[in-house]
Amino acid sequence: MESMNKHDPGGAEAKLHYGDNEITILKHGTHVLCAVSGERIPLDELRYWNVDLQEAYRSPKEATQRWKELQEKKQR
């Protein structure tokens, strides 16, 4: 079994489809990258994503930052 924790230095990036309440693995891997920070997110720690943009976020901080960016674009 593969190790999937934040201290694991290796492993391939997974490709996912983000749904409303679930994710579907399209390509197996140990992690995805945060769309805002670029940080690795182990799959077992993935909690935040945007269905419309198909993006993953490391934490509520990055998810909120992306939301604010999108709101600013709508204002223009």
C-alpha cells in the first residue's frame, strides 16, 4: 500500500474530477496541487475544491483567496 501523508517526499500527482460532494480519481497518485499556492495536498487531506473551476485548495484560506479573486473579476 502506498504511503499518503504530508511527509511522503515522492509519488505521482493524481488527476481528479471534482463533483459537488465527491471526487472521482481519473489517474491514481498520492497528491494534487493547490491551485493557489502550488503546495502538494495528499489525497487523504483534500477537503476543499471548486467544481466549476475543477481546482483543489490546500485550506479554507486558499479557497477564500480564489473566491475573492473571482469576485473582483466579476466587478470589472
